[in-house]
Amino acid sequence: MSTILTLGLILVGLFTASCIWFINLDFEKHQAVARGGSVLGVFLLLAMFVYSIHFVKGADYSWGLILSLSLGITIVWLLACGFTIGVAVILSVGTYWIVTTWRHTDFREFWSGVKSDFKNELASLKSWIDDEE
């Protein structure tokens, strides 16, 4: 497969998975665009996989088998891209939560607790090492 085709598959897969996530998360403002993008993306991915199997790889399969393989690969590709987008959403929400939570806490109090815990554990570890020798 060529690099441009691979890059196109990745971009179209991520775009389609993003559209599906927009539909699932129920963003009112972008529903129509997301629905159109998801349908167009699925058909574009299917066509790209058919092109990849039949023309790029030169496979001498029947059209039914090529369509079945392409449909299976498209479903798996969308699942992988959907999981990628899902992880990105979870990481961004978690990062936002951590940043906003830490903004409303006193950092000096937090870091003094971390430093004292670290010093206590380090002293405990040193005493354990000294007892072993």
C-alpha cells in the first residue's frame, strides 16, 4: 500500500470515528454534519479498502469476497479509530478535571504533604537498608 493511501485511511478513519462520537455525545450544533460525515466516511473507507485489495495488492478474488473483506476491515478500522478518539476524549476530560481541581486547591499545602511523605518514605528506606547491612 502506498503511503498516501495509508495516510488517507488513517485520516478518513479518524474523521469518521469523530463524526460517530459527535453523534453519540449528542452535540446539537453539529448533528447534521456529523451524520453526513459518518455515512460518507464509511462508504469512502469501504471504497478505499476495495481499491487497496483489488488494485493495489492485485488480489484475484471474487467481488463478493473482496466486498466481504473490505467490509470487515472497515468495521475493525472504525472500531480502532473510535477507541483512539475515545481515549483522547477521556484523557482530555481527565486533564481538564485535574487542572481545574488543582487550581482551586492550595498548591503549597499539597506539595508540603507530598514532600513530607517522600521524606518519611526515604528515611524508612534508608533505615531498612542500614539494617540489612
